[in-house]
Amino acid sequence: MPAAKKVEEEVVDNSGPIVVKSSGKKKDRVVLFTIDDVEYSVPAKPGVNVTLKFLNEMRKSGNEMFAALGLLEAMLGEEKYNELLDYEELEDELLGQILEQVVKLAMDRVEENQGK
């Protein structure tokens, strides 16, 4: 009778915290729009945290416009977002196009991750 093979169980130690360190790498950015030759850029691939904040705001408020404005601010940065808000010639159509693009970038990230 052959000797029984010994099966070893791998023990995972879950007693300590998960430790994460930031890479410090700058993310690639893409120009979303320009106003008077000033470029307004956003991350080419928004972080998961940015997309989660957008989805969380949508869930809480039920208002896509409100959530999309928060997403735009997070992706542009406060300074550039405020410059856009101060642009006196901003029209509904332009704002709508900008918001559609940032939402698309954020949701493309979610779809990318679902394919993995």
C-alpha cells in the first residue's frame, strides 16, 4: 500500500493590518477642454477612489448632475474647477459636454475592472 501523501494547509495570518504605501507616481493626464488656450486636464485613468466617490454620491443623492459636478471637481482639482465656475461665458451645452466626458472616463474605469 503506497504511503499517504501529506497535505499541507497554508495558514494565512490575518491578525495584523494591511499595510499600503503610496507609489508617489504622477498619473497621466488628458486635456478635457480648453478655455482661451488654457488647458484643463484630468487623470487619463481616474483612481478607483474617485469613481467610488462619484457612485457613492449618486447612490446617496440620487442626483447624477450633483454627483457629476463633484466628480469634475475631484478630477480637475479645486483651483481649475473654480476657474471653470468663474468663466462667465459658460453655457449649459458646454457644461453638459464636459460632465459627460468626466463621467465616461470614470465609468470606463469601472468597466475595465469588471473585465478582469
